[in-house]
Amino acid sequence: MAGIDGPMAHLSDGLFTTAIATYALAMVGYTAEFAFGRVAKAPAMRARELVGAGGPPLTSSADVVEPATGKRTTADSIGRWSVLITVVGMLVHVASIAVRAGAVDAVPWSNMYEFASVAGLIGIVAFLGVMWKAPQIRFLGGFVLLPVILLMFLAGTVLYSRAQPLVPALQSYWLAIHVTLVSVAEGALMTSAVLTVLFLLRSRYDKQVAAPGYRQGSVATLASRLPAAKTLDKAAYRVVAFSFPLYTVAIICGAIWAEAAWGRYWGWDPKETWAFIVWVIYACYLHARATAGWKGRAAAWVNLLGFGAITFNFVIVNLVVSGLHSYAGLS
């Protein structure tokens, strides 16, 4: 099907590229704050110092509070500006999707390029939402923006598809419901996966610090600047707890749409099969979080396994495996 080559389509592409550049600028700012900002000492070291001084021990790096000076550090100012730049990039990104919708006269997530763009936007929104509840993780924005930028770059190059009308099979209101829920859930789960990786790094560092004969290396230096493991773990869990019900409803809506389009609710199409696998893995993660023996690192690995299944479903199933859901739309 021929693409729509008009001013709105070109404007959408331009806004998409501008959003990537804006996110990249914000990522530089977050990285600068992470590298040069003040960082609390390791929990074990700080606790020993306070105990020796007659003070109460601290349980996490989040408990260490710097004396109020009334002056904002340069790194803190850079971090605040980075949040503002991120919001600007998000608004430009929203405009890109909205203009694309006007160009195709439909919801703009019918192919891999459009889906990746929406998922990247949701990843940004999820991070801003988590940061609203836990401001102390602001300087981790670079870690979240990096996969978003890579996803958008991949979408704008390898996965790019020109704006075009919907194919007949997708001309249904279920597209707006089903695919919207999937993109929102998977975009947020990308942020959860990043936070989980950081949690594993921090928890490993805490374990090493507590061991006798500890010697800090380059990876440990990076991990020592991260927020407390408990903070990262809780943030990752909350994102999954938000996303899982949306993903569940998305699968149910997809089954209803399948019955209307193909005459059956479920046919074990490759896309359906892997969507179910993803659902099972995240259900196991949430169950593991409620089981004493699986909390912490064990549950975190289940979380990462779930996002690995999402990645496989998005890349391999769409590009390699043929099925009824083959709507990559590459051009």
C-alpha cells in the first residue's frame, strides 16, 4: 500500500527526530548529575561511623541527609533542567504522534514504527510518574532515557514505515483499545526493567560491601552512586503492579477482537502465544513478590525474564515468524 506523502507526515517525522534529540540532551544532563552530584556513603560505612560517634545506625543510603546550606548545587540545577527538557521532549513526542494520527486519519500504532514510538513515550511518562513519587531517583534519568532513545532510533531507521491508511484487517475500534493498552503496559514495563537492573547492581554492591576484605572496582563505583536497593525495588514493582492489569485487559480485548475478525477467541497464533507467555511470567513475578523466599533478587530476575519475552515478541515474532498478526509495515 502506498504511503501518504504530505506535509503532516513530514511534520510528524520532523517532530519525532526532534524528540529524540531533546531526549538525548536531557540524558546528558541526567548523566552529568549522576557523575558529579553529591552521593551518600555506602550504608555499612556510614552506619559504622555513626555508631562510633554514638549515633543510631542507618539502614539505607536514602537515610543520609546532607546539611541544608540554602544553596543549590550545580549538579542539582542540571538535574532540574534535565527534567524540564524531558517534559519538553515528551510534549514534542506527543505532537509527533498526534500529527501522525491526523496524517493517517486513525490511531497511529498499526505498525512496528508507530508502536515503538508510543511505547517509548509511555516509558518516559512512566519514569516521570515514578520520579514524582520518588524524587530521589531523578538522576537515574539517563539510564531510562538510553533504551528509549535506542528504541526510537531503531524505530526511525530499521523499523520506519511511511504514513499510510490502515489495512482492512485493522479498521476496527478494537485497534484503539487493544493496541493502546499493550503499548502503555509494555512501555511502562521497559522502565521497570531498567529500574530492576539498577536494583540488582545496587543489591550486589551492598552485599559485597558487607563482606570482609572488600575492594571497590569500577562497577562498584557506579553502583555506589545508585539509590538504596529497597527504593529501586519498590519503584520497579509499582510499575509492574500498574502495568499488569492493563496487559491482562489488553489480552482479553485482543481475544474479543479475534473472535470478531477471525471467528475464534484464541488460536495460538505466535503473537498470541508469546503474549500469553509474557502474561504468565509477570503473573509469576507478582506472585514471587508475595512469597517470602522469592522476594528481592530472585523476583527481580523473573521481572527481567518477562521483559526479555516482550522483546522477543516485539522483534523476533514480528520480523521472523509469520502469522495472523504480521503487521510490521516496514517500508
